[in-house]
Amino acid sequence: MLSQAIPDDSFLELELPPGALQNTGLPADLRVFIDSPELSLLNSAAFLQRRINDGSHDQQVAFARLFGLTCEFFGSYGRPPLRPMDGEVIYGLEPLSSNRRLTSYLEQCGGARGVQLARSVSQHSVDMIASPLEALVYALLELPPRHGGIGFPKLLANARLDLSEAGTEHHVLTPDLWSPELGLAIECDGRSVHAEGDSFVEDRRRIRDYQNLGLRVLPVTYNEVRNLTASEGMLRQTIDIVSDRLSPQMRWRLKGYVDDEGVRAKRALLLAGLLPAYRQ
């Protein structure tokens, strides 16, 4: 029991002796935040900024790590905070915050340490991401080239499409990622997790409904983003699928960002910051 009141927008760090959590039956890597999600993100940004300043961390990797954290806080999945790169993922969680709430909070933080890094991430974060794979695919496509992406036209995450009057088998479809501008639906894990049985049949129905609506469909698996070469193949495939819906200038620009050596170096760091066991 805490014997002191904790003011709003502050936090208290508790130090427990080794083995204390196991003795209570709780996981050893459990960490409890006694603060707001927004302050927790700012604290993470401040820690990463200190590491950047002392030369022990790369700016791009820090950006990617904080971007991944915002995806967890704004989305419906999470990973153990002390082992985020190798812990098991928990799905189906309620979002802890939103990009709007974080942006509003950061506007009040003035010159606090890490606030500029947090603001740079909030400009590109998205609500409702539901898995680490969705976060990575979104980042590779949507982030600007200076952060390793290709600046793809705006993607929405898990946006509900009401099809009640569309003559489809489903009344509602929720693409993992969706570009209203280009009519592209991206389904993550589509060819591995749902490869057989009832899941396969359901996926085929969903794809047919997408196509009946005039949408292009791109299934993406982990193997297609597991390293730099694979991820760039996925990016080229995405551009090709919607090629006829892009202006010649946009098509040329997006393909140029895939192959540009400076952007490729940033992309490698993006993968290192977001993907466990990254191998180039």
C-alpha cells in the first residue's frame, strides 16, 4: 500500500528486491505505471534523448522504438515493458490513449526533455494498430523517407467499412490497413495465420467482398518484411498493385524512395528499431 498521495501527471518509481514479484505469484518482468500513458511516453522519449545525447543510441532507432510504443499505447496489443523485443505479444487490449490526446498533452509540455522527439513521433503515429506486423507495414509505407518509409498516401488502421447495402456476404469489413485514396486493403498475416480450414474460407470471402467493392487487396506476412530485402520487395509489390491509380510523378517518386541508398540506410535502422531479431 502506498502511504503518500501521487499528484496528477506525476509518477512514482518503486524498487523491489530480487524475487519479490515471484514470491507474490506475479511475472518477474511486470512493471506498473503509476502515471498517465502520455507522461509515460514523454518519460520514454526523455530517456531515449539522453541516450542520443551521450552517443549510445542512434536517433533513427530511438524514433522507431518510440513509434512502436505509441502504436501499442494507441492500439489494441502490448508487449512486456522490460522485454519488448522478445516477449510474447498480448492481443485484444483496450487502447490506453490516442494520438490526439498525446498531441494535446505535448503542447503543454514546453521545453521538457524529450518533448521534441515525442512530438516528431506523434506527427506520424496512428490509432487502432492491432499487431506489431501492422505497425511495421504501416511504418514502411507511411513514414516519410527521412525515417525509412516511402511516404505512401494516407493509410487508416482497422477502419470499419459498412457494407450493409453493398450486396456482399459481410455487413462490416475491417481491413488491417486501408487507403481510401487508392482503394487498397492490406491484410497482415493473411497468407500464414489463415492458411487452412475455416479461416482460409473466411479470408477468401473477405477478399471477394473487397474486390466486389472495387478494392485492391494485398496480403502481407512476417516473411515479407523480415529483413531489408524482403521489405523492399513488399514495397515494390504495393506500388505495382495500385500503379494505375498513381500519377506518373507519384509512382516515380515512391519507387525512387525504395531504391535510394540514403533511405535504405534509414529503413534498415527502422527495422532494427521495430522488428525483433532483425537481420539485414
